[in-house]
Amino acid sequence: MNIGVLVKPVPDPEQYNSITIDPETKRLNRSGVPTIVNPSDKCAVEAALKLKEKFGGKIVIFTMAPPDGREKLMEVLAMGADEAVLVSDREFGGADTLATSYTLVKAVEKKSAESESFDLILSGNESADGATGHVPAQVGEMLGFNHLSAIVQIVAEGEGRPDSLTVFQKIENGKNEFEIKLPAVIGVTRDINKPRYTSAMGVIKAKKKPFDTYDCEALSPDKSRIGIEGSPTKAGAIFTPDTGRKSEELSGSPEEIAEELVKRIKAIGVTINSGGGCRE
Amino acid sequence: MSNRKIFIYAENDCGAIENSYFELLSKAAALNVKLTELEGAPAQLCAVTVGELGEDSLNSLVESGTDVVYSITDESLTVYNPAVYSEAVAQLCKLEEPYIFLFASTAMGTELAPSLGVKLHTGVSAHCVDLRFDDSGAFIQDVPAFGGKVIGEILTPDTLPQIATVKPGIFQCECLAAKSAEVKKFSPSLDSTVLDGIVLKDVHVKDRDSLPVEQAETIICGGFGMGCDENWEVLDRIANYFENSAVGCTRPALDEDWTDDDGTMIGTSGKTVRPKLYIGAGISGAMHHVCGISDAEFIVSINKDENADIFNVSDIKIVGDAVKILTAFEERLVQE
């Protein structure tokens, strides 16, 4: 089973509180925030590794990023993926999800033409930074593959390469169980698994694994569909929402605080039910 | 009325209309006021629904205050299949050429909207927190980035429809003046190859005996600072003292398996809530969580770190061990 995994380097979501907007230039200031592999993309890599353990085949990682994206790809190769493709060119910059999906699809098609075709494309359901969740669906549409998003479980039964997979999709009040025919694109959420750690041996092996870089010339895309020009959505102003409140401190012993808290709660008109039992 | 059409996707939840439709319609009606100022005439508000609806549900759409209800039906649309649904909706769009198309960013909406973006070669904005027209008539879609720390304006200036998904719970339902909408039936022509790629085998609905967090008036929410499984139970006991209450959680608490109900997670990848009272215990205040509670009327936070980010967005700040404070609070509630 040949699996492509789409991976994106993102600023570490644990540190989004320290991202600011420069009041002069109105540009984003994310200095000091390290770049990591998007958390749900790591889950996609883990899901791919599990499928490979069962069915064999190879795993190719794709990322569209500036040249320093190479470092993050090495990390994913160290987890156990077989090959990596860095899709990188200034002309790809400023792409929205539609242009990004198109560019990734061109890379997947190029890789398929050069070696074997893919049975499955996996991706994190959404990136931590932009979090649109569009890419799995849009890549699926453009490849002409079946596609599903928000997958929390993949069940692969039987021996040999399967024709279809049973997958569970997270919905508002539970799960949808789908059978999806391959080839397919599947977006997975972080609920699906806990990604493995990289081993020292994995890091050493990663250095010897095939690594391709595709620039714009290599992909020969329709230029009207890449980068800023190929993006139907345009970014306007950015701002930080005002969520500030007065943060009045209650102090004293826990008992004193509890006493004051009960007073404050009553003052805003919330009723405390004597004896509890409201949710029984 | 102008020829412009604002489409609103009315999610068909087992024959009933999902509440998010009414939230989107309320916003669309407000947008229409500005559009009338700018253009001299309002756009047509159109509900779009796929699959058979019960008579009551169809009536609730017809009387919701929209001008037109497009009812897309076909025997292949009785069961949800995202590939078939998006194809059917795309065919309607090619025929009717909407100006704007709004979806709720539910599981269904977040799958259909980007697929439609590809089929119609147009832009899609995701999880919008506000929608507006500026004075030049540009349709501005405010989207959160970096877990809600930053809001960015998105415009789709050159292609139509301008597609946006909106997080449920962001816009409030307003009652619109009743009128009887015209129902237009649409039958798509669906190729058999689209039909069998994905098959819905089953729907596993989680039985919930408690009130959903998004409907709660009081929320007791626990985070990583609750420390362990056993400590979690105090949240439930405290919630018992409040009518229409629910216990919520953050992503780290869910990851620790202190609760298994991922439907109670609040924030960017969970629910947006607007309770009268929110009490957050052991929550650091990561943007992913904070942006889900910013519309709460009154926020009380307990954290042992006096510099925790959560305090910046709180009305009441309590520095201390969450479990100790909650235990004292519970003992005080017993005396009520």
C-alpha cells in the first residue's frame, strides 16, 4: 500500500499566546516561537506507519514550505517514513488553501508518475495555525480521489492491499462510519492515535533516505493557479481580538474565597440550587 | 429585490433542520440591511437543503424569514454522502450563481464547503467569527488564526460565490419577520461513479444524558491543573448546584482521559459557548480554549500561577490550587 502524507511545518501551538502584531508595520511578530511539525500531521504519519506495518508498501511525505522545511521533513523520516518531497519555490508563496492544494496535487502526481501511484493520501485534518481544514477535501477533489475529513479511526482488515477502508468520522453528536474506496484522501484528527517518538537510529537512517525538492519548474504548474495569483481568497488586515476583562482578584483562605465567590455569583443573577441535584 | 442571492446551507439532521441554519440566516439578514444601503435593494436570502425533510422541518424553513427554499432531492441523497452532496449543491450553484454561500463549520459544512470551492473554482474562508460588508461593498470575512490569537480579514474579490463557513454558536438567532418562502425543487443529475465511492454504513450517536455545553447557562470547566482523574469529579458535583449547567474541558484534560466526552471540549477545535457563568479551574488560558469562551457573560478563573494567561480574560481571578478552592467552594454550596 503506497501512502502519501501531507505535512506542514507550523509555529508551535503551545506558544500562540506570545504571537503579537507589530503596531507599526501591522505584521505578525512570531519571533521566538519555534516551528514544529503540525500535530495532527504527525498523527497522519503515525496512521500511515501502522498501515504500512500491516500491508507493506512505502510512505512518501510531502510538504510545501520554504527551504528550511527540510529539517521538519527529516524529523518525519526519522519516525519511519521512506521518502520525502519538499515542494518549495518563491512562486508558491502566499498561496491560500486552493492554490496550496493544487500545488501539492501537482507534486503528488509528479511523484506518482516517476514511481508508483498512491493508494492513499493522509493528512492532518487541519493545521494548527490557519486551521481551515480545507486541504484534505481540496486535494481529494483535485486528484479525483474519494475523500473524507475528521477521521478518528481507520480500520483495515484482511490481508493484502485492501480495496477500501472502514473509517470513523467525528460528527457533532457521535461518529459516522463510512466505507471509502481507494484511492482516497483522508484527513485525520489528533484523536486517531498518539504519534511515536523518533529514535536515535531513526535519525541516523533518515539521512540516507531519498529526498526530493520540487521547485516551480519541476512541477510545471498552470501559473494562474499557484501562489498569490492563484489564490481566490486575499488576506486583508489582521488584528488581535480584545478579550481583556478586569481580572479582579479574590484573596484569603479557600473558605473566604468560596464565601466571596458565592456572593459574586448571586450578584450576577445566577441561582444556586439548595441541595444540588440539578443534573440528576 | 436584486438578482443577488445569498445561499445558506440548511443542514438536514435526520429530517430536522440544524440550529446553525437559523444563526446564519440571522447574520445574512443583517448583512442584507447593509447591502440594501449600498445597492438600493436587498439580496434574495435562499435556504439550500439536501435530502428529504419532514413536513414540519420544511415548514420551519419556509417560515424562517428566507425568500426561497431550494430543496435538492434525489433517491441517492437520502443517506449522507459528502461526494454526492457536494456534487448536487455544485450543480445548483452553477445554475443559480449565488453571490455568497454560507455554511456552518460543522462536520458536514467543513467537508462540503472546501469541496465546493474546488468544483466552482472559488475561495472559501473557514470558521468565520464575523462577516460584514465594508463601505465599498467588499464582503469581509473575519477568520481566526493561531488558535484565535489573531483575526485576519479574508476577501474573495474576483470569484463567486464567496463561500464562508461560520463556527456554530458565534452568531445569535434573531427572530425574522415571518414570510412564506417560495419552495423550488431541484433534481441533480448524478453520475453513478460518484455514488459508490463512499458509503455511510452506520451512525453511532453518543447518548448524552447531560446538557450540551453550548446550551448551558453555567459551565464548570476543568483543565490540566485539575491534576488527576479523581479530582475531576468535583466539577460534576459543583455543576449539580446550578440549573442548566454542564461540565466542560480543555484539550489537555481530554488528552489525559479525565473525561471521555470530547463533545464537552471548549475552544477552537471544540465548542463555542456563551454561558452566564463560566468557572475555569486549572486552565492556563491557551488561545485555543480562550476563543471559545470569550462571549461568556462572567468568567471566574482559578489557577495556581498568578501570571496565567487565563486571568487576562477573566472577570474574577483566584490564585490558588484549583482542587482546594473548588473543594472549599463545594463545602460552601452545601450550606445554601
